[in-house]
Amino acid sequence: MSQTLLICDDDADIRLALSLLLTDHGYQTIEADNPKAVVTNAERHQPDAILLDMNFSRDTTSGHEGLQLIEQLSDLSIPIILMTAWGTIELAVKGLQLGAGDFIEKPWKKERLLNSIQQQVKLGQLSNENSTLKELLVSQPLSQPWLANSASMQQVEQLIEQIAPTDANILILGENGTGKSLLAKRIHHYSSKAEQPLIEVNMAAIPENLFESELFGHQKGAFTDAKSTRIGRFQLANNSTLFLDEIGTLPLSLQPKLLRVLETGAFESIGSSKTQHSNARIISATNADLPSFVAEGLFRQDLLYRLNTFVIEMPPLRERQEDIEPLSHLFIDGLCRKYNKPKPTLSVGAVSKLRNHSWPGNIRELEHVIERAVLLCQGSHIEEQVILIDQSLEKSSLDFNNNAIGNDNFDLASHEKHLINRALNKSSGNIIGAAKLLGISRNSLYRRLEKHEINDDS
């Protein structure tokens, strides 16, 4: 789809020349020959950019009319390129300060004009994309189940009530599947920044070579694959909350880059020398033992201090017995709506089976078990027989613990190496599969393979 440009000039010859030039280069054009027509056409057609003459009245060279129009058009967020034969540095600066994107003198140089138009149209598109993204991400009422009947979750609730309204950075700890990301959303929901979007980043999913681009953004042409300008997560999270999930997977070589923006709020996008600032509140989460990582030289202590102003630990589901049954009912409600099935109830035997399981996969595992049960249920009750629990992970954990106790061998490193080898064997050497079995990210597993000198081809 071709872009539309609004040509605003009182000189018919200028409008014709510009229209012919721009049409020849694939643009559609609209014309306006007075200030009122400029505003009317801009509001009606919402062009991709406006070429605006600074003077419309005969024998005027002050640029006052153009400056007034910039202010009138500011709410439309349309890129404006100023054009005048009476240009001065002072006039250009005034126009740019009021929001114009560029300033071109008449007679124009064709390549200079076309490059400016291309750049301003692209910047306008990026601005619109950013606005759309923020609208999509604006906090909605919490829809995922959140229960706090157990004593351990009541403590979490009290902490949320105390620290959510502050701007303090928070580190969330907990096993995989305990609901760390849900807790981050809940904190943001009750914070002073709740009207702004919560921006989430899965640190384990960012390739090392794209880390700066993802967090800080890049300019078009900054590197080979930079086909367009990208807005980084810190800029998107300005005046809001940035959630850094799986922070423990961040490679040591990249930690100083994150530390700098946490300390000063300052960063530069790749390909730009302009320093930007973000006042984003940081919530991070991990299942890793970061103090141990610090001791092993895998994580910077100064970075940890910046992240853990407050620490909240999400309890595992096995320590939340009072929450298992009501959580199951919440999952049943949602899944029955999803699959358009009548809502069954849990039998006494089913509840007993759910309560007696140790839930190594926590809430995520419970949801999957309930989903299978809902799909298999044929009557008005979910019976014990359709509560299908995968015992393999629990058995693996018990075997490991029994071996450790039976041998009186408390060397943590050797047991970690043993468990990694077992996971690799069970997954036929597949790194992703082994990482899932171990409940850690792929990057974390790679670090442990290197630490224990384990060949990942095994």
C-alpha cells in the first residue's frame, strides 16, 4: 500500500512540481493551499507525512503561519517536514522544537527531499506501532487464578500490599511453575504504574548477540540485519514496570550492560550516540540460587544488589495444601469454558489423590493434570481414575535423594553432575529436553555443562 503525503503550499506551481515528483516515486498526494485546508485535510485523510510551507500570506517571510500550524497539528502525531525559501537557522530550530521532523529549503534537492520523506514516514510508522503496542499491553483486570488461602501465600499477600505501591526493585524467587510471572503481574497491577503496560522480557530466550538490541533498541542500518529502527524494552517500559524473567540465565559478559542502566537509568540504542533515559521499575524472577552464582563468579554481586531491594519467594505447591483444591476448581471452570463442556465436580478420591501428590512441577503441573481430567471426564464427577499424574519426575527426585542419603555423600557438585547426565540420557542428548526435565533454562544448562566439563553430545 502506497503512502499518502499532504502537500501544503500557496504556490500552485510548487504543489504541482512536488506532486509530479512524489507520484513518480510511488506516493499518493493530497494538496492544500491555505492553513484551514491544511488542518481539514490532515484530520480527514490522516496522511503519512505533511510537507508544510512556512508562509501562506503574500509578502510574508516570518514563518509564523507555519509555526502555528505545527502546534495545531500536534495532536494528530503526523510527521511534518517544513519547507520555505526564506529559511533561517532560528526558524528551523523553532519548528523542530515545536515538533517538526525536518526542515528543507527551497529550491529543494531531490535526493535530500526524498530521503527526508522516507525517514519521516518510517519514524511515523514506528511511533504508531509503539502506541499500538502500549495500548495492547495496558494492564487489564487479572484473569489468571490467584489464591492465597495458605499461610505461606498470606505472607506473600502481605508483602505485595506493602511494597507494590512503591517503585522499589523486586526479585522474585521460586521453583519453576510456582507462578512467579503471575506474581509480577499482580505487583504491577497494584502499583502506581498500573495504568501503563507491564513490559515482559524472557532473558533466557534472548540470543547473546541480540541482547542490546532487545533491551535498548537499535537504529536502522546499525548492523547487517537492522532493516528498520527498533524500540528497546527499556524505552517501552519508561514510566512503567519491566519484568526480567529468568534473570539468572543472563551471561556474565552482558551483566555490566544491564547494571549500567539500573544504576543510572541511561542507555544508548545501537547505532546512536544519543543517551536516552528510562525510569522503569524492575521486577526480576529466577529459580536459580543467585548468591551461589555470585560465589561461583557466575553473577555480579553489584547487579544482585540492584535487583533485590525486596525479595519475595513464591512457595512451592506442596507447601500450599489449602490451595490445591480451590486452584483445581478454578482451572476446571476455565477449562470447561474453553472446551465448552459441562462443569464437573471433584470426587473425594480425586481430591485425596491431588493432595497426596508432591507436585514437583507446581501450579503448571496441576493445571495440566486438571486439563487432562476435564477432557477425559464422562459424567458429572471427576474421578480418581482420570487424575493422571506423571510420576517419573517425582521418582527421579526420590531416587536421587535416596542415593545421596544412602551413600552419605553430600558433595553437591557431584550430585548435580549426576543428575544432569541422567537428564541427558533420558532425553537422548537433547539439550532442550534435558533442561525441561531439570526445570532450568537452556542457557543455565549450558553453563552447568561447561562447569562440570560434560560433553553435550552424550
